[in-house]
Amino acid sequence: MPQLTRRGFSVLAGASAATLAMPYYARAQGKPKAVVIGGGAGGGTAARYMAKDAGDEMDVTLIEANAMYTTCFFSNLYLGGFRTFESITHGYDTLASNYGITVVNAMADMVDRDAKTVALADGSKVPYDRLIVAPGIDLIYDSVPGYSEAAAEIMPHSWKAGPQTQLLKAKLDAIENGQQIVMVAPPNPYRCPPGPYERVSMFAHMLKSKGLNDSKIVIIDPKPKFSKQALFQEGWDKHYPGMIEWYGPDVHGGIVGVDPSTGEVETDLDIFTGDLVNVIPAQKAGMIAAKAGLTNDSGFCPIDPYSMRSKMDENIFVLGDACIAGDMPKSGFSANSQAKVAAMTIRGDLIDARVFPAKYSNTCWSLIETNDGVKVGAQYAPSDEKIASTSKFISQTGEDAAVRQATYEESIGWYEGITTDIFGA
């Protein structure tokens, strides 16, 4: 049976015998029910804002498979030794105790859109009037020939934070002088566009800090260019000269496959061997979104730009990495921004609360070396075609060291702020 919070238990304890014969999720029949699948930047924020702003007028349930959530954003700083694992891991107790959200630690297995219920892995069903689907990504392992879920235990992807992050960290810490790291970067679209290249920076930082100056990092990229490329390459030349080599498809000619048993990455150009190989495959919306019939041929979920409402079902909203958000990147900041629009719209649907025009924003920070932070971001507005950027900004090459330090410190403040916004503490 899924784990219950204290609030869920007290509801059961005070129920009548007739009520106990029903699933505990079906309580509070008189209140409209909002259910959220996924407790990350999108789902956690949406659940909190619905509960906070609706008060006792709505019943909010958050379904999340994990009792503790490790953020993918800032996980690179853990790899680089700037954060502890505990500092990027968060729980849901405050959402339950302070906001009255029922937190169900279970895997959502299926959505019955006709019956408006979510089936859990144990067969229990959670009814909803409005549903938010925020499952993040699933990895398309075979997009890289030779790669698989089993291979990820040897060549970690660490693109879903948690045990994979710790595995990659352990392998990074075990690198010796003269050994090589190879990264297979992902194709578009993928979670956190600057993320692979910040990760390479953190790899290089660790090698440099340990005096492993004869070690190299090779990036095999299926893309001809990448986010913040000029900023990263300027930083690599400055801080890690000769340590990092980036090969785009016009150089390597295509990724033929990987061999976990030998640590080899074969391309049309050459075979690259790594003592640590980090493979980040192609991605799609989390499985529950596809099972619910919310995805299109892209593997992601089309949404109404004005509300985040699914184009497949007016009673369902899709947030974060799983959705097709126009010009917005797949990032924690984006998901948090989208969640507030969806939460407001659902309150309007269910309790006739006032709904304001949607506005969206995003910033992505990256750390290249100690106190050398860069950022990119934009403001967005909905249009009939997509969520479109209305203004943009990006760090500039050649910036003063004080500016870069201030940018890094800004990112630290943002992390503390957004995790409070998601988890309530």
C-alpha cells in the first residue's frame, strides 16, 4: 500500500465504517479534487500553489514515487564538489503538514481519462476533477546503439538525479592521472540545454583540483552547436587549457555505438575509450504521459500556451520537461513558472477564482569554475502558436571576474528560493 502522510492517516482514522470501505483517496466528496503526478519543480510547485491559494476549497493530492526528491539542477555542482548530496535532496513533509496536501508515495501506473482516475501500481485509484501531469523525462536508451538501462550502471547517464548522480560522482572521484573521460552528449530536445557542458566543466574542475593534469575530457556531440557555447569554450580555454576536446557531428561523422565492456565510444572518425563514459541519450516525456495518451509523435506533450492545458484532454495539464513549451527550454525554472499558470487556471476552473493572463520566465545558470558563473534566460508570453520569448539575456564573453562571481552567488540564492517555492521549506 502506498505510504500515507499524517494528514492522510488522520482522515482514515476518523472515517466512518462506510467510508473505510472506499479508497482513502475518495474522501472529501464535496470538494473539487486536483491531483498532481510528479513532485519535481513543476508538480511540487503546482500542488503547493493550488493548496496555498485555494485554502479549504480544494482537495489537493500529490503522487510521487520517491519519498525524497533530488534535483537534477545543481546536481552538477555536487559532482564538482561545490554541494553535498544532502543539500540537493528534499522531502515533502512541509507540503503535507503546512499546506494540507495529501502526499502519496507511489508510482502512477495509468490514467483513465473517461473515469477521471489515476491508478497506482498497487491497484488503488485516485479520482480527480483536474489532473496535472509533471513526470519529467524518460530516457530513450537505444537512441545510442549499445546503450541500455543495464549499461547505465557502467556508463551512467545521471540525467535523472539520485542514485545515478552518486554513481557518476564515485566514478569521477576514482579517475587517476592520465585517464580519460568521454561524454556522449544528447540530441535536441533534452532536459537542461547547458547541463552537459556545465557537467564537463565540473569534471575538469575536479581533475584540475586533484592535479590530474594529464587527464583529458572528450565530448562527442550529435549537435552542431550547444547552449552558451562561446561562454563555455572561453571558460575552458581559460581554466582548463588543453584538457577538453569537443567534437561536433561535422568532425566525428556520427555515433556508431558504445561498448560498456570496453569503455569504447565508436564514431565514423575514430574509437574513443574512456575510463569514465557518461552517456546522455535522447529523451521523451515520462512514461505515464504516453500511457495517458498525452504525447504526439515527438514523444512530448502538446499544450495550450495560455494555460498549460493538454491539447489532448481539457481536464489535464502538462508541465515541465514533458511538455512542448515553444521557446521555453526544459528547465527547473521553466517548470516552476509553468506550474503557477496551471495552478491559477485550475483554481479558476474548480472554484471560480480569478485568472490572470499567463506570463512565463526562465533563467539557466552554469558554473564553469570557482566563482565563474554564467547565465542565459528570457521572458515569455503565450501566442496562438506557442509560448514565445519576448525578451532575452545572456552573459557576455570577457566579463569581469566580479560580474561572474555575482552571477554565481545569484544562482545560489535562486536555488534556495526555488526549492522553498517547490517544497515549502
